[in-house]
Amino acid sequence: MRRVQPEAATFILTGYPDFDTALQAIRSQVDDYLLKPTDVPTLIHTIQSRLEHRRHIPPDLPLKRVSDLMQESLIEITKEWLKLVKSHDELAAIRINDKDRIDHLPILIEEMASE
């Protein structure tokens, strides 16, 4: 969200309060984390407060298409995918080396990025 619309306000409204989720939201640059049920005055106040205290956006922030980011991040995506596969019991049980396990990813990501 921040790359495409850096000035947009981002809120999470959830019925499941969870510290880990709130922490992830903060890391993801969410402006506020609200718990259901939230009354209308609180919601209005939260939005108004965010609008009154806008974040300074550097003028030279480069905007990129998701497809470009996917292609630029191919190595990181591949490493993270491999880590997730190795942590999955059923997938990790398949006897195959890492090189063969990831050989299709560049082509898959390229196809996803081109559509």
C-alpha cells in the first residue's frame, strides 16, 4: 500500500485481538489497529486524527509496479519460498535437492509478473 499510495491512510479493523497481529500491522506501516465492535465516534476520530497528522512523504520516493518488484526480488522470494517448503512436513518429506525444488520459480514468477 505504501509504495502505490504513500499518502493513503491504512487501518485494520478486526474482531480478533492478537498481539502478534498488531505487531505485524505496525511493521506493515498500518496507521491504526481497531478492535470490533468499534463505535462510530471512535472510528471518525481515528480517521480525522490521521488526516490531521499526515506523514511527510519524501518527494523522491520511487513508485514501482508489483511486477517489477517481483522480478527484482526473485532471489528473496525464492529463498523465502524454499524456507516455507522446508518447514512444511509433507513437502519437506519429498526427497529432492534444493536446486531441483526451486528450478521452476523464476519462470513462474516471470509469468505472474507479465500478466
